[in-house]
Amino acid sequence: MADAEHQPVLLEAAISALAVRPDGRYVDATFGRGGHTAAILERLGRDGRVIAFDRDPDAERHAHALAAADARLEFVRASFGGMAAALADRGIANIDGVLFDLGVSSPQFDIAERGFSFRHAGPLDMRMDPDVGAPLSDWLASASHGEIARVIKTLGEEPMAGRIAGAIVDARAAGRLTDTAALAAIIKNAIPARVAAGKRVHPATRTFQAFRMHINDELGALDAGLAAALAVLAPGGRLAAISFHSLEDRRVKRFFRHQARPRQPELPMAPAIEPALRLIGKPVTAGATERSANPRARSAIMRVAERTTAPEVAP
């Protein structure tokens, strides 16, 4: 029932990391097109259950189709940052596993109207949930050069952030900031040919990533989602997070290490702080076969941890 055109990354590794039990209850925090959810359902028995989250309306459509055929799935149209509250509202506690597959699902890039892709002309939107918040066009219409450069630099890790921001501001004044294709061309022309030469990715890749992450507050949502997952996991429950770029992975790594290796009090008589997570194995990356078949897998990295009986480690 999952979208046949979407290949979930690290599918078998992720399902193995969750150690799925037939009667377990699992959260797919990023339903996307349902590949991971479908694989979890295949391993569940009659009493197992999956609660899936996603902000995207197309994900909701696919989830409802899957849920219509399998009553063990419940879909929640919401950000995973609100996971704990949404589960509490449904009387659900003690989850046995939570999976995050971060970023944008591949089919979203193919829908020009969503504004995620620089390869298709579309509106300057980029909202994961088009019913919530303001589109990219609104922000670009009023943001200063400094604001635009800061977002591109910090969320896109783009060394040409200042030049790109200047080109965007100039294009805005000239009325040329019309759609995603125009924005991509403006970014491309702002980067010197000698800098762009030899790079495998489109010159607009980092800037589009930065704008998408800013509009959707993706790092803030990730922080909230990881904290929520820790709150709902039962002792022995697994938390697996698949990241696709360094900003996400650093956030996940920092959270896991803070909860698994808490800094101990300096006072000798103070009680030790017990870890709330136990790290499972080393970070997992895709093998050569998967990287060849699915280019999106090339940058994927998965970290896995298991919930202990100790309380959450304070920030």
C-alpha cells in the first residue's frame, strides 16, 4: 500500500533497529508515503498498532488509504513535536518504538505546487502543512539582507550566503522573485562559476534547504519531537532517527549523548544521574547496493537508542 515510487531509506535496518514485537505499539513520526509504516505493520500481530504522524496533506491521503485496509494503523495530521500530547489525548502510553525519517519525502519534490524543488517552477511556498503558517514568498517579501543571509548560512551552511542574499534582495526590488524557478536562477547566477564548477549538486540546493527548514522550523520541531519520543517510550522501547544532513544529525547525536551519557554532578556526595537512553550499536549508513538504487540514501545516517527506566535527563 505504500507509494511504489517512493523508496524508504534504510528500510530493513530501521525495522530491525526497532526490534518490532508482534503485540507492540509503534510511532512512525514521519509517515511520508508509508514505506516504513507498512513494513512495521507486516511484522505486527493482530494486537499490534502503529500511530503515524505527518503534517503533509498528501501523506494524510496515503495514510487514510492504508488505514482503510488495516485497522491497526491510526494517522494523526500533526507535527511530531506534538506527539506526546496527541498520544495522551488518545489514551496511549508506553510506546515500544519511535522512528523518525527526517527531511522531505521524495514525491514532495515532484509536486511543483508545493515549492520544494528548484527543478520545477512553482509558487514560493515550502510549507510542510500548507494550511499552517506563511509561505516562503511572504517571508522573502519583507526579510532584510541580514536575515536572509543568516538563514542561508546557518541552515544551509552555504559559504556564499551574503552574495545570494544580496542577489535575492535585488531581484525582489526588480520584481523578478516570481517562482521557484526564478529563485533558483537568481541563486545560481549569484555564485561565481569557479565556485560552482565541479560540484555535484545544483547551486541552489543549500539555499532551498535553508529556506525550507526556516519556514517549517524543522530544527525546533526535531528538538520537540525527540523530547516527546523520550517521554512516551516504555522502558526497553527503541528510538531510531534517520537524518540526511549534518544539522539534523548533530541535533540527534547531541540529544542521544546527553540522555545516554549525562554529565555527573561535581559535588562528590551528590547522587549520580542515571542515563535515560542506552546507545545501540554504531551509526548506520546505507550499503553500496542501496546507495546505487536510491540516491537519497547516500547521505542518510541512522542513530538508535533504547529507553531505560531512569527519568529524562534535564537539559
